[in-house]
Amino acid sequence: AAMLIWSRSIQKRKLCYTTFIGDGDSKSFQQVCDLNLYNDTPVRKEECLAHVSKRLKKTLCTVKKNTKNHAYIQHKLAEPKATYISSNYSTAILQLKGQSLAAIAE
């Protein structure tokens, strides 16, 4: 679907998209880039914060599941803790939006 929308953007809308807003499906982004519709105009990829947070929580739960022999990890990555970490991660990103890495490191 993304390839279809991007491929008809010039003829139907008379515009070039330069930012791909994704949900973590890297195949779609790569396919759009491979089309090279705008003669080497770079396409940036932005991720939806809700999807990034969801993937973080899923990854934390997967780590917990795959490390059943480690009581410390089992305790630290309990379901409420994974939700708490992913929620705080999203909040931090929103609060730091627009700041340079140098400013954040200070």
C-alpha cells in the first residue's frame, strides 16, 4: 500500500513525500526507498512513538521469557515493570523532543 501511495504522489497530488512515518515495518520503508521516485531525493524515516513503546515492552517481555533461570531478571521485568519502563521511555522522548544530543548529555 505504501508503494502505491508514494508512486502516485507526483501525478495525483503534484508533491514529493520526504518523510516516511512507519510502524516498525522496515520492508515498506525499504521498498519505498528502492523505488527512487524522486531522483535521489532522500527519504527520512520517522517512527510512531506508540509503536516504538509497544516494541520496547514486547522486547522486555521476551527477555524475561527467555531468561527463566534468572530470578533477578524475572523480578525486575515483571509485566507492570515492563509497562512502566516503556511508558517512561515514551515520556522522556516527548520531553526531549527537539533537543540536540549535546544538550541532552549535559
